Amino acid sequence: MSTSEQSSAAKKNVRRRNPEKTRQVILETASALLAKSGPDGVSVSEVANLAGINRGTAYHHFQTREELTNATMEWVSERLCDELFSDPDTDNFDVRHSSTDIADRMAAFAMSNPEFGTAWLRRMRFKEDQSKDRFWKAFVSHMEKFSESDIAEKNIDVEVHSFIMLVSTFLWPLWCNAQNLSPRKRKELQVRFRNEVLRMEMYGIIDERKIVEKRKQLQK
């Protein structure tokens, strides 16, 4: 038996002994397929093939495509939430630290894992009630705390601002074709995006002294 065959056999043995690890591999593979092809492109047999898992084992975890797709979309949301909010329900919130830290971590995670952002956007597109998504709820909650803090401008539309932040963050890596770039280049693009987001939040992009009529529009 060759070295590669031994390695493959070892992985299969580990998966057989560790059902949770097998489930994790299935969901990771399904999330990448979901990002690429959408819910209609996900199937248990295709995921099993891509993950190098026996089809019978895959069907043991997920009996139907619908069950796999729903579990994958939930898992993507959970993973994003865990990556960006160590405890979304915590009452400890330092707005000056947390806001910039989360913006930085979100940009870094999206650039390193572009498939997660794409999969989450697809999830939200097909979800009947987006407000129940765990990651969306955590992010909106964070933005609500920020909007109520003493460093925030008044009258922030939390839902719209959250939408703009998340969609732009998750689409930026796709626009840059991040998966085909070196780690150094991805880091450069991450910093560019983070800095521009922070600059816009701190200073905006319009000199309000030059367009008084726009200030009146916001006051309506």
C-alpha cells in the first residue's frame, strides 16, 4: 500500500471512530458546494464524493438533500457567529474596542474563508425569515449597542447599516478573487477594506458643508 493510500485509509478509520468529526467534514464540504452552486447544487452523494466519505456513512448523518442543506446553512451561521462573537449574549461591551475589533476580525475571516460569506449570503437569500438567523441577530445586536453608545451618531438605521456592512464584507473577497491570491496579498486587501470601512464610519465620504440640501434630506 502506498503512502497516500495509507493516509487515506487512516483518515477513513478516524472518521469511522469519530462520528462528530465525520459530520464536521461533511458540513465543511457542503458549505463550499453551497457557496459555489447554491442549495440546488448540494446533494448527499456529491458531498460524500468530494469529502472522500462512504456514501452510506454520509446518508447515515443526512438522509435527504433538504436535511443536509438546512444543516449546512445553520452550521455556516453558527461558525460565523462563533468566529466573530465569542459570546453574543454577553453584557460586557466596550464599544470603542469591540466595534473596531469585530470589523477587523470579520474582514480577516471573510478574506481567508470566502466560501463562508458566500454560503451565508445564499442562506439569507432563501431563508423565509432572515431575522431568526443566529449570526444576523448577533450582528444586529452588536450594532444596536453601538448605536446607543455615546460615540455613535444619532439616527443610525441599524438594519440597513448591518446589511451594508455584511454584504460588502462578504462580497469583497469574491470581487478580489481572494481564493487564488497569496496570503500576503489577501492580508493587504483585508487591511485596505478594514481601513476604508473604519474611515467611512469615522468621517463619512461627503463634506456636509458643501451640500446643505443633503443634510435637510436626512432630517425629513
